[in-house]
Amino acid sequence: MAKGVKGVLVVSAGFAETGEEGKARQDALLARVRGAGMRMVGPNCLGLLNADPEVALDATFAPTWPPHGGVAFSSQSGAVGLAILDYAAELGVGIHQFVSIGNKADVSGNDLIEHWGADPAVSVVLLYLESFGNPTRFLRICREVARRASRSSRSRAAAPAPAPAPPAPHTGALAGLETAVEALIHQAGVIRTDTIEELFDVAMVLAHQPVPRGDRVALLTNAGGPGIMAADACESHGLRVGELSPHTVAALRAFLPPEASVRNPVDMIASATPAAYEPRALPLLLADPEIDAVIVMFVPPVGTEAAAVAAAIQRGGAGAAKPILTSFMGMRACRRRCRRCARAASRRTPSPRRRRSPWPGWCATASGWPRPGTGGRPARRRSRPRPRRDRRPPRLAARRRDPRGPRRLRPRPARGPGGDDRRRGGGRGPRARPAGRGQAGVGDHHPQVRRRRRDAGARRRRRRGG
């Protein structure tokens, strides 16, 4: 505080979450922080992270460093934050900033939403909240952010968790609480999801796809069953499976087989190849003025690779002004392609923990490894080529090079005067001392002595054979 620091991050536990004594300790800490004109994140939190390449700040104890993108994420739970950061790194969802607010004694989720709503680098805000500190302010801020064309996604797991209190007199109290939360979220214009997987599905769509202009959806599939299921799901969520224009219907009928259905949903049957998606069916649906969004479904049949279809969809939707959603059943065959497409929309940033230069005298900056005078990465030093060695055992190598065969083993002469006197070095006992080796008390039976003699003999045989 005496140094004029404006912010403090407290990751330690043992405050309000432990009881009245911890609550008093947290209030005293907050009073000192506010008295010094500072802001505090925490306590009892995971920390904060800024993946911007110009900052590259990792003030968490999370083992994962996500790629950089336009998603801002706030979590009241440190464990959920760890899981979501791992999901983001696996799926390639770019994270701009991550803040774990913990007990949110000072900085709350409302403060972060207001800050991220004014940040042009943030396009999606993800929240995991266990309680609403100020619902009125939450509603007001979310409406302002929505008017600024920022998009917000909130997980159902972030529903208010009831504080430790006596049980409700009847289940109607819990039902009323859930109804109030649903009404608040609906009025705020926030998307509520049921699982973390669904949360990331929404985040990837909002971060990488444009906003649809209406509720008219076109369905493109290679099987009739998934198309019917998707049509029912769209109708139940307030979307319309619109009619295609006559021009689009005629263009689809021109290249699809007679068994295919050219009405919405468009069923190209199982024989559809990647070329049927692009440059034919998908561009036609995107160009239809009666369609606002396209959902592509694919069931991998025998003879058609899912990765090739995913690549065709990526090429066909490049630069489109309408959102494209895909559903691959049996996704293992194209998981690598889908992850590559997600990473193509986000930019990788090296972790600050990996920015320490291995070369003495070099200094790592936020832009990467510097090069003197250029700011680039220094060239790697080429190591000297190692001489090629014969990997065969010495005896086999000598035998193959010498046509006369291996040399016969001859008895070694005594190395010291006295012959079998062990203390003078002539014997083979444990107290023998080989002359001229500087290893007092080490006999010929020692493994190091035998290894040196064997290597010396191998070198002599190679010189003779060469």
C-alpha cells in the first residue's frame, strides 16, 4: 500500500467462506484496501489471466495457458475456472482475459461485465456465478452491453446457489427462486446454457460466427433422420425452418440424385461427396435471401471421410455473412479437423512461464524471442555433425573387417613385480592395484577397469583393421 499499488489479488482462503470469524477477517482486509484507494480481486480465488500478446500475464496457479482470442471469462469457482480453461485450450477457444472473483469482496461480476463491455477486444463474455450481489445493477449493465452489440453467455451451472440457511417450508420457494432467475436472465438478454459443453458451443458460435439477421434456418444433411430431429429442435426453440426460394430448389435439383430431397431440410442422401457440399449445396443455401442461418449435419457413411467433408464446409463458408453450424455424428474421425478450424480463428500466445530465454544474455519480451537489431527470434545454433560410429559390438566389427577372424586370447603378463603378490598389483584379488592407472586398491575385476580395457582393445583392433 505504501508503494502506491492500485490493485491487489488475494488467492488465499480462510475468509468469509469459513464462517463469522473469517467474515470479520475479510471485512478488515477490505477496509484497509479501500482506505488505501485500491481494488481487490478475491479472496479465495484462482487468480487472473490476460492472454493478450502485449501483456501475457499469468497470475493463476492453473497449469493451462489458453490461446488468445475475443472471449472474456469470469468464474466465482476456482475449480470450474480450471475446467473451463482446460476446455478452452483443448477446443482452441481464444481467451482474452480470465478473472476468478472468489468471494468477490470488492471486484464483482458486474464490475467485470461493465469493463469488458467497453473493451473492443472482447466479443463474448462468459460468466459462472453462484449468486447475484446486485440483481438490479446486473440487469442494467447487461442491457447496456447488449445495446453496444456485445454478446454474453451464461451457464445454467451459474444459477444462484442457496446460502446455508434453514430449509424452505415447501418446494414452491425453490421453484419461485428459479422462476425469478429465469426472468432476470431473459430480461437482461443473456443466453443461459445447461452444461459446460453447451456453454462452449455457444461461445464458439458467438466468437467465430456472425449474428443472424432473422430466425429462418436452412438444414443440410446426408441423412433424413438427423434432418427431422434438427427441424423439431428448431421449432421448439422458436426458429423457423423456412422455405427455400424456387431458384435454390432448381439449382439443387440440377446436381442432386432423384432420391434426394431438395426441400428444407435438404437431404442429399448418403452418397453425397465433399464436392456436393462445396462448391454446390452450401453456397446455394448461403446465397438464398429467404435464409438467415445454415445448419449442416453429417453422418459418416462408408467411403466418405468426415475430415474431407469438414474441410469442404470450411471452404464453402469462408467469408460468409451468415452463421454456419455443424453437427457431426461420430465425431472421432473429424475431431482433428474441427480443432484445427477452431484454432484457425484464434491466435496462440506463448505462456509467460515458457518465455524464459535458454540463451544467456537474451531477454524475452511479450512479442516472442528477440534478435539483436531485428526484434525476431535468434537463429538456432547448428551443432557439429557427429562422426558416424559402427553400432556393432567391437568383436563383431573386428571379425567382419579382418578376414583372418578374431584374434586368439593370450594370457596377460603380470603387471607388477612379485607375480601373484596382491599388494604389489600382480594378482587378481580385490586388493590388487593396477600399475599406472592411479586407482589405489582397485583390482582388475573392477567393472570400470574392465570397460576401459575392453574399449582400448576395440580401438586397437579398429586401427589394425583399417
